[in-house]
Amino acid sequence: MTLSSTDTSTPAEKRRRFHELHRSGCFVIPNPWDAGSARYLQSLGFQALATTSSGFAWSQGRADGGLPREAVLEHLRAMVAATDLPVNADFQAGFAPDPPGVAESVHLAVATGVAGLSIEDSTGETASPLYDLEEAVARLRAARRAIDRAGGDTLLVGRAECFLVGRPDIEETVARLQAYASAGADCLYAPGIRTPEHIRRVVESVAPKPVNLLVGSASDLSVTAIAALGVRRISVGGALARAAWGGFIRAAKLLAEQGRFDGFADVVSHDTLESLMSGPAGRHSG
């Protein structure tokens, strides 16, 4: 099928809709780990999706961050083809040690058709877990230039990983996010912040640019409460993948250790999944 310029499934239209979602209100952007989970989330009425580096890595028998760039790019192509929704790429640290390499990686990611992508400032090294601020800013600027050269409509998310790497300093986090906003990030993200005080501080520090909040575990905060703090979008990272793994592990352990099939009591029916995967999203050809 040839798609017209007004078709809602073209990359340009998906990106336009994605930017529009960030302009006001608050939306949930859940994280599928494969085409099937993406199609199911679309069927629930979500307006956008985001990939999860951990969820995808686990599905490939690897640890988070253990997959090469080409495998991740192929995954992005598959996820974009699986859904009519805008897809934001968890693009980790850009798969390169320096700004030119980040620019090359971002150029390749944009070509997959994603509507947005995030670049984080973690190095993966225990002794020095974050890039120095100057280097982190240079890497984000390289990503911004790569997006602008491709047309500029892919949304860029700047991530400050302080709370995830053992440096839970809200002042350092805010300083990094402000620098990333100045470097061209369209949306800011500090995974690991949880308290209303920290959330509000981050939102106010980068306003009017939108903030993504990660809610990766059970929380007393509801979507309504998070929206009231000024957050524009809420992601769940690998939490849905971990929930799926939780059900799988419980059922498998009962079978292996006790010879019991109780873990299958609440499984989704074969017909339900067949119906979902053979519907319009399941026949989607990208």
C-alpha cells in the first residue's frame, strides 16, 4: 500500500502527533518489549509507546545494555512497523563513546521511523558512572544536530541518570537537565526520582519544556496526582516486561518444583491472543 502524506501512519504524521502530545496535559507512554506487546497496548487506547532497553534485552537472553547497536536498530524498525502509534526509542547512551559517534547512531535511529529518542548520560562504568557534564552536553548537542539534519521532527529526550547510578543528588540532576534543555533536548527525564518534592523541583526547573516521569514499581501516586505535579508524560520502563516475567517464572517454578499447573489458572486464552494478533494492528505492514 502506498501511504499518502496525510496518512496517520507515516513517520512525519506520527512525529507531529507525538510533539502535540507533549504540549499540554499528561499522557501515559507504556513500554512494550516486542511487537505483540506493542499491538496489545495499542488496542487499549494508549496514544504513544516507548521501547524498553531492559525488556528487549531480556527477551533476547541478554542483560540490559548487552545488545549491539544493529540489534537495537532492527528492534526499532520492528516496533515502528508493529503499531500505528508514535514510538519513542530508549536509545541508551547513543552506542558511541564520543559526540560524532552519537550523531551517527542517532542518524541511523531516526531512519527507523521512531517519533522520538532518548540519550542518557551514563557511561556504564562503575568507577565513573556519568559522563562529565561538558561531555554529556556535547553528546546531546551532537544528537540534536543529527536530528536537525534529518528534518528536525524527531523528539529528543535528555536523560540525567544520577538517581539510577548511585548519585541521588537532586541539585546535580536539575543542573544536568537544565544543561540538556539548553543543548536542544525537547523533553527532560530523570529516571529514579520518586517523591512529589523532587518531581515538582524537576518540572519547575526546566519549564516550559515537558518532563517524563518513570514509574517502574508500585506507587502511591496516581496518574492524576502525577499530572497535578506538572508532569507531561509517564513511562514505566521495564515494569511491564518484569510483570510478564513474574507470571512466567511463577508458573514455570510450580511446574518444575511441584509438578503443578496452578500457574496457568489466569492465563489469557489462545483465542483471545489469536484475535488480537490477527486484527488490524496484527496485519499492519509498516
